Amino acid sequence: MDIATIVGLTLGTLLLVASIVLDGFDKIFMFWDAKSILIVFCGSAAAILVAYPLKTCLRSHNIWLMSVSHREFSPLSTITQIVSLAETARREGLLALENRMDEIDDPFLASGIRMAVDGMSPEVVEAIMNCEIDAVNARHNYNRSVIANYGKYAPAWGMLGTFVGLILMLGNLQPETIGSGMAVAMITTFYGAIVANLFFIPVADKLGFINDDELRVMEITLKGVVSIQTGENPRVIKQKLLTYIAPNERPEDEEGGGA
């Protein structure tokens, strides 16, 4: 679970509420308008229905939740396991890795080792694993675009709601109601800005970082599997894979190299 996402969403919400209630708790009711909520949330959902297939729209909430409940990716633990497998392969032969398959939790690594044990050439294994990486990247970017577009559509629907409010206000213009009518009209834009800039655009950015982390681990895994197949020294494999990690994040005995 990603605590940073939860903390950020909670903190942002609390800051908005605090900025309102500092002038009195009764002020909070000035920012409640059911019609504005209907326009922003339902309007954005309607736009997503137009833009994407129905099955994608129905699981959009699951895509959003990925920013909180995604699997943690640890390049260091992946490298450690690959080096351990390399030591076994160097000492006992590539087929000995079949006895260690139960130890591998990462399906991508398990698939690569299985192909190596089955005797596929390094070129074929690399090609298949690269196809998997490309497919994962494409799928994640597609999912991310759903959330990013929610963030794009919400402010536009907020502005549309403001236009509706202004038109209704001007159609029944009374000097004593101009201030309250204008406030209600502006609330829809307020909702659209909050929804976009706290709940959708930042979450889409978080999904992008998660994708980058997963792709980095998959790239490390690919290089590790191919290196095991070609019989490279485990120490060389470790040094090669550690280049994917910033020097200040490497084990103390492996620090050094570029920034």
C-alpha cells in the first residue's frame, strides 16, 4: 500500500476544509451544492463513456485504486535473487534452476527462468521478454490515460456548470440575489478544479511513476535472465544490474560509479 497517496489526499482535503472553516464552521455549507456535484462528477463520467469502451469505464475505479494498492517493486531484492540463481546455474548447471522455481515469486522472472531451463536460445528469450515489457507498458499507459482524462474533463465540466448557473441567474436577475447567485455558479468550477488537481491528475502522475518502477525491475530481470543463460560470472551480473540503481541506493560494498 502506498501511504504517500493516502497522506497526500487526506492532507489536501484537510487543507481545503481548514481554509473554509477558519472563518466559521457555518461557511462550509456555502461550498455545498448538489447540482454542481452532479454536473462535475456525472459529466466527467459521461465524457469518459464517450472516450473509452464500456468495460474500461466500469473498471476505472480499480485503475484509480492502483495508485494506493499497487505491488511494491524492489530492484535490490530482484538483483539479489538473480545473482543467487546465477550462482546455482554456474555451480550446478542451468537445469538445476528447475529445483528453485518454487522460490521465485515474480511471475516475470519465473517465466524467464522457465524458458531458459527449457532450452530456448537467449535471443528468443530476450525477444519474448521484451514483448512482455512492451505489453505491460502499453497497458499501463492506457489505464493511466483514463485517470488523466478524468482530470482533463472535470475542469471543463466545472466551467460548463458555471455557465449554466450564470445563465439561470441572468435569466432571473434581481439585484439582491446577484452575489449569492454568482457564488453558486462559481462553486461548480471550484469542484472541477479540486477533483482534477487533487484526485485525478496527481493520481495519474503516480500511476506513471509506478509504471516506471515496474518497467525498471522488468528490465533488470530480462538482463539477468539472459546473463544467466550466457553463463556470465555472478559477480559480473551483479555489477551489471546494479547500474540500474542510483549509487546512493546500492549496498555499501557496491557504491561507486556515475551519478
